[in-house]
Amino acid sequence: MSKQRHYYNITGKNAATGEIEYTQRPLVCDDKFEQDLVMLAFPIKMLEDISPLLKNFKLRDDAAYFFSECKEVVSVPEKHVNEKGEGKLTFMSYFHQFPQSVSNFFDDAIVVVVIHPLGKINEQGLQDYNMIGYIHANIIHFKDADGNVNEGYYYNVLRMSEATVEGEAIYRRKRIFTTVFSVLLDLTIVNDIHFVYANMGRENQGILDALKMNSERTGKLYETFPMRNNTHINLLFDSRSASKKLIDISKDEKRLKEYYQMIVASRQNYVFHQLHSEEKFFSMVNRILSSSPSSKIYMLPDANGNIASAGFFINWADYLHLKLQNPKGLFKVIDNLQIIDRILYITLMVGDEKSVRQLAKGGAFRFRKEHGNLVTVLNAHEGDPHFEVKKSFIYDPFVYFAIYDRPEMFERMKNKSKDEHGNVRIFIDTPML
């Protein structure tokens, strides 16, 4: 049975008075949680000064405690399995620093937190609490089929607490996830957003139910798109000889501009392609390279010294380490070898198939030797020109979903994105899933 809740949409702090500026938004929710919830949505930059925000809503204003709660919830296992337990990849992400490690990936996001106030009041009149949920609605700008720039959301870092009382998962089993989606979709109404997308991992009936229920309630549609998460063991995948041919262009502005043009040429028609300007591209590059000293952009030259292939090699180990939970099949072998926690993620690869293969193998060798990265992750979907290069015998099928309320515009974007075989191609080259 539906119930009435509300959340606070916080826009910032008044420059003159220092007061927190916000509106209270009503929500129709379908969760089964019997107690009150405090739900806050605020710009990610406000994490830098979170205490006044918490105090404004009569919550314990201890920033260290808030961030420890964030880390605990964000470290909850990300289960890329369906409701039958099918799927190999379930892992826990331990970010080294919070909020720095997450804000380095996206500098323009809305943070949504779901908080359970416990009723315990301290001497300042502030309530203690547990954090239940944490998510980013990252603001993106993409071009539609007509060349117009639109604002949208890309959801990531979606986590729900697995806290238990007497063995019962008191939050996860209360369908609070559907209420989180209610907040996220209401933000699209508040901010006039018509398109959002995200990676849900393996197709999961619970997420699909939440998508269907909340999309219909807000007059929106949704669609899913399959992709493949490929995991390579570098010792078997990499190449010493290929590594010798690589050139580091991370600080070479001229080469980076050439690389960017190759990205545009290969992906400009993809649905939700957001690197539609040099400024956007360099902002992302500078943010990652400044926060991850070991990450690099490598090129492989052709016979004339031009870029034959290039790619962005992001060392996730600079931000987090991963631990597999209940690994199955070959992932169990990987877990026993204890090599999963230092991951190299290669994205935005351009060039012909043969050259890109050498680029990836050469980069994997360098990162294994120089930084101890023993695993490389390469994501692909049907229509990806490098699908065969990225394939691995260790993989998990993932699913992206899109939510929209302009079906004709979305259909035009999909049609424009299709390759010669009719595959719809969406932009999956984000720095963090």
C-alpha cells in the first residue's frame, strides 16, 4: 500500500546569510518501512562542508561520522546477479578516501542519501542516525539526433545498507529501493530532465519492478540495453613487445586534441555521448589525471608517427580496492590468487582492431609491471567496433537502462546510433561504472 513521504531538495547555501536553501518535495512511496526517513538531495560540492547541512535537519552534525556511514554503505557488496542468484560478479568497493575518491570521477552531481533517524537526541538537540542509501545522479550534457545539447542524469554508486537486526535485513527487505527511485525521478521533474541512464549490472527483477512502477507513476518510459563486462588476467593477456611501442600523450595537448577528434568521429552518434566539446573532454581528463598520478593516456603510432590507436588507462587502484564476495567459476580462481583488488580500466579506445589490440595488451603489461595491476576490465556491447578485442573468457553480462519521457526524440537518437547491423550503441565510456 502506498504511503506519503517527502524529501528535501537542497540547492546550496545562501551566500549572504549562510542558510541552507531547500524545498520540501512530497513523494508517493511503496516501501514497507514503518518508521520515518530523512531523504536529502544536494550538490556533491556540499560534501566539503556537510556539518551545517546535517545540523539544519536536526541530524548529528559530525562530518567524520557521516563519511564513515557513507563509506560503510558504499562498501556494501554490489551484486551483479539476478533474483535467482545467477551471475559471477559480486564485489565490495572500498574507497580509499571519502568523499575525495568518488567526487574525482564526477565533479557535477547530485548526491541522494536516505537516512534513518534513531530518535536518540544529543545535548545539542541533534538526532543520531543510520545511513540506509547513497547514490549519485551525475549531471551530463549530450547531443540529441538534431545536434541540440540536452541535460540528463547518469546514475552510479547506487548502494543500499545491508544492516541486520536479529538476522533480518531491516532495510533491504522493506523495498526502500523503490523509494530511492521515487526521489531520483522527482528530481527529473524538478530540474526539467527528460533522459537518464545507468548500469544496473545483471538484469534484476527487483530493479525492473522499481523502474516499471516509478516510471509509470511519473509518466515516463524505460528501456534496457545489454552489455558485456570483460575481465582479463594481465599475466595471460598483456604483451611486453607491445608495451615498448606505446607513447604517453597524457600531457601532450596537440596529441590529446587529435585523440579527442578520433573519439568524436567514432562515438558522436552514440546515445548519450557527452564528450561533445573539447572543454568537456579536457575537464574529464584533467580531473582523472590530477587525482590518479598513475593513470595515463597512451597512443600507438603508425608507420608515419600518427595515432594508429589510443586509449585512456585508468588505474582504479588509486581510488579503491575491490574484494569479490562468494566468487563463482573462474572468478573464484581470481579471488584465490588475490589479484582482483588492483584493477586497470581501459576506456575510450580508438583505432583499427589490430592496433587497438596491441594498445590494450601493451598498456596492461606496463600497469602490471609498474603498478601491480593484475586485472584489466574492458566493457563492450554489440556494435562496439572493438567487441572482439575486448572479449574475455571471464565475463559477466550487464544491463544498462534508460528512462525518458520524450519517446520520439529517443527513437531518433537510437536510429542515429545504429551501426550497419542495426545495433543501438549507447555511451558506456564513463570513468567509473
